[in-house]
Amino acid sequence: MPDLNRRLLPLLGHSGGSRDAMTCLYRCGNACDHPVPNQSANPYLGDVVDAEMSRRGVIRAGAVGAMVLGFGGPALAPAGPAAAAATTPAAAAHHGRAGRLTFETVAPNTLDRVTVPAGYQSSVVIRWGDPVEPGAPAFDVDKQTAAAQSKQFGYNNDFVGVIPVPGDRDRALLVVNHEYTNEDLMFRGFTTMDALTVEQLRIAIAAHGLSVVEIERVGRTGRWKPAKSRRPRWNRRITALATEFRLTGPVAGSALVRTAADPSGRIVVGTLNNCAGGVTPWGTVLSGEENFNQYFVGGDAVAADVKPKLNRYGITTTARYPSGSRKWDRAQERFDLALHPNEANRFGWIVEVDPFDPTGRPRKHTAMGRFKHEGANVIVARNGRVVAYMGDDERFDYLYKFVSDKKYIDSDAPWARKHNLTLLESGTLYVAKVTGDSDPAEIDGTGRPPADGRFDGRGEWIKLVSGTTSYVPGMTAIDVLTFTRLAGDAVGATKMDRPEDVQPSPRTGKIYAAMTNNTNRGTGANAKADEANPRNANKHGHIFEITEDRGDHTGATFTWQLPIVCGDPAAADTYFGGYDKAAVSPISCPDNVAFDSAGNLWISTDGNALGGNDGLFATPVEGRERGHLRQFLTVPKGAETCGPFITADDRSVFVAVQHPGEITGASVDEPASVWPDGDFAKPGVVVTWRTDGGPVGS
């Protein structure tokens, strides 16, 4: 009866948003059906005494040093191998186009296709099973092998990055991660994990990881497809099965990451549950290891003093197999913590991949902390240091930022790029603590704004560790970085509603974080609503905006506000920057965010609790149009919208269509979706463009 949950738990549904229970099972191991990992007694936001609160008149200065990716079009000139440039907001504004968002709003729907505005077209760039590496066989769902999957496009694509090839405005590298697998929708006749063959388990392991695919523009349009005219130089599959990663930073080589297979504690096989990510100014890709906990078994057999640390990361310690276990220990014993108790510590990091080095080892940066990373996005500060913003995607977990010790060198010279590749290996890690500026009694959990008409306040970045120096009493630097959640608990960080993607605006330098949802807010002993998380039983989520004081991204203080509180615009508990709610689109469960060159914020959703398919939305975040949110596209039934990525010339929008047809009861033979090929559901990456060749959005 070990897999009974795979058939019965789908009836329970997801406790946040309207994600199907099949997605909950495979994506995060039914995290919402387990106790909240954060059991700390951190004070409620409204009860925190903030000495800075009297300084509400601090000027909200614009930030500097954002990255902008160039395609040699009107936005920016080619940037060489780095394919990126550090620039000030003023420079970005100069390159960005003027004008409002003018596309025809797409209505909510439940169609089994990608729906785009009138005057736009979309096409599939690549899908699960398509060849990536030379020698990859054509995909056949009935003849899958681990060796084939290791050369084919992986399953359930999430993050999308598009990096221009130096000197060629019509070629780029598409970098996509593969978050998780759904064996129900991968293998005919699936019944239980125990019934899978070891080879099928190895196929699933190989379907995790990342893909690097060279793509080319079709004519002079905004459409892109895999490069066919010559042998791709950089195509690569990175898998959880066999790809070696190098640990960097203070934890590398420490006792906490040594295993029998790797007594040096420096080489890790594979990457797990990669979610969102970002593209660095030096042309690499960052990817976050998120729900890694669900892959491990044997937590009941570890030492008693280790169990609380595993529990804080959602790893089951009361039974050998957690509910819905993937049973990967049958294929690789390293996933059995009873035999290899440190293996879990080797996951939960930010991964950096250099797509222009197809044979090099990707790296896991321990200086950036270990938690359930949604992703990381980098901005270059005034003083030249790089700052990465990160969210820990769990109910009641935290926002973080990392500031590098070294400074970014804005050059494509080989020596400069070699230097820049070390920037994330050492620095200072902070966690956010925020306060509201209204009387806590005005925040009643209904989502209604306080007397001043908006949710806003101040925040502090609390230093956790710098280099090898810990600022958390009772924890060494290695402890802080390996068990970062516990460090955040210890310093009283603010519990947020599932902080996911966090992105700096290249135009203003302000930071935008998606708070997806948290239906546990205000229930039982859980933290009640506060000004930064103003709704109890928050099923729709909100957007959190940060303005660093004096525009200093390396500083310790900031102001914040909520420009959007998501949901049905007709409902009293929603807010759209003060814009007329009768003119905006309904939105639920924001997940990933991105910017176009004009500074418009694009938001993709995951788990739409309003009844329609998930989609992609856009809104200005400055001026009179701030909050005028409009739906740009929808994805097929059962799917989540991931990405998005807008090219710097604004001619193409890429999204990853993740888990189409992932609906309870679906299978390969009885699919709930037949996107994209009309037979059974396959995750894939889609590009959308304007048919007249103009910029997307406006």
C-alpha cells in the first residue's frame, strides 16, 4: 500500500490556489498536506519594533546597475560572449521604447491550447523528447531509455533564458531547466512507483536537470526554432543522473557535504527540482534547486540531532518512505539517507551553468545559502558588486539577498570573464525583516487596505554570514550556509507568503517579488495577516516591491509596498496600484516575473484559483498606468505558465508550458490534454511574436 496516496490524495486538492493534486504530488511531494516546516516563533510583522519607522520621509531613490540582454537590435548592441551589459536605469530608459501596453487583452478560458492576442502568433520551439545532443534518437514514448533521455529535451521545463550568440543577431542559446517528472504521464500503464523498472526510474532521473539548445531566428520575425543549418556547438543535456557539479564557497569540502562516494565533499552528481533562475551580466545562467526534499528516503534512520534540520527542509524523518516517494533509492542508493546522511545537504543551492562551456562542470554556490530556491536574479550595484535576490518558496519562509565580495568587470576580455565567473563564490548573505507603517489593528486579514490606502512600510536586510564569519549566535558560517532557514529563524526574519521569483527592474532598479499564495496564513497557530501579507487564507497571492534606500543595492535598509494584491478585480480584497479595477484582468497565484525594455512587469501564474487556465500578464509599474494589468496569453489545460523571457529587442516572448494535462486520472493513453501534438501532453517551450514585426506588448 506504499503508493496509495497517489490514487487517494488527488481527491483532497491543493491547499493553496487550484493546482490539481497530481501536480502537488509530483511537484513538491504534497508539501501543503504536511506541517509547515517553519515552526519558529518569529514575531508578527505588526508587533516588531523598528527603530527606522520614524524615518518615513526617506527619499526613495532610483537604483542603478541593472543588466539588459542584447540581440543586436534597436535595444542594445551585441555584448560579446557575456551577451549582457551592466547599465544604469537612465541608460535602460534611453534604450527602452515609450508607450502603453496596447495588446488586445486575452480573456480567461479553459481551452487546450496557447491563446495569444489578435495580431500575434505563437509556436513551439522545443518539447519533451526532442533531440538536444548529437546522436539523440527521435522520441518514442514506447521505447524510452535513460541513455536516450540524457540526450533529449527533459521533462517539465520551468526557467527560460535566451542568450545571444556573439556576433550573430539571429542565433542564441536557449537554456531551460527541467524541474520534475510525472511518471503517470510519461509511461504507458503506470500504476505505482514500485512497479516501475529500474530503467524507468533512471529515465525519470535523466529527465531532470537542464537543457542548452542553440536556436535561430526564422527570417526577420520574432519566431525562433532549434538551429538546423549547422551542427550546434553548444547543445547539452545536464542531468540528475550523471552530470558532475562542483561545489564552491565556504561549505565546499566541509564535513556536512562529504559522502562515501565523494570524501572530498566537492563534487556532486546531478541537480534536483530546478525551478526559476536568471541570466547574469557575464552570460551564465543561475538556476534554483527547490523541492529537493521529496527525492530522499530513510530520514527515520538518521541521528536524532540531525532530524530537526531535515524537518526544517521538509524531509520526512518519521518513516522510511514519505507519502508518494519516488523510490529513487532503487536506482541510486545515494538517495537513501540511512546510508548516506549527508547527501541531502548537497542539494538546495543556486546552480550556475556556463552555456558557452559545453563540457565544463556547472557549479553550486554555497556562499548564496541553502534553502528551497525559486531562483536568483543579479543586478550590478553602484560600487560594482553584484547583488542576487532570492526567494525561498515555502509557506512562511523568507526573502534573501547576496552581495559579492568582488566587483564585476564590464568587459568581454577572457581574463575579465574568468574573473566574473568567480563573483558568486564569496560574499555576504542577508535575510529580510519588514515592518508596516500602519496601525496593526488596521490589518484585519480581509485584504482591505489600511487608512492610508496602501500596504507599505520599511525593511531591513539582516546580515547572516560574510565570507567565513557568522553573524548568527550559536551557528558557524558553514552551519548558516547549509541550514540557512534555521539562521533566518534565529534572527527573526519576516514570514512571507511563498516568496518565489524575485527580479530587479532594469529601468528603475526596484525589486519585484512574487508571493504566490498561502492558505495557511492566519489559520490555527500560524502567523496572522500583516501589512506585507495582508490576507488570511491567501489563495491568490500578491506582488511585493522593494526600493533600496538611496538606490544602494548593497545597503541594509529599504522601503516596500504591494503594487498588486491578486484575485478577482471585483472583489474587495484586491488592489491594482490604485488603477481602476474595472479595467484590469483577473490574476491569481503569481509565480515568475520579468521585464521588457520599457520597464513593464510581466507575470506568469501557477495554480490559478479563479477557475481559468494559467497565463501571462503584463502591467506598467510606474506612472499613471501603474497597476493596469492585462492578460497576454493563456496556456493549455492543466498547465502552468513558466518563464517568461522577453528579448531585449522586445520582438519575442518565450514561456515554458509546464505540466500540460496534469489532471487527476490522466495518463498517456487517456490524456487530459493533447497539447502540443494532438496525441498526449508534452511539456514544451513556446515563443510568441507580433505578426507585423513590432515590439510585443505595445
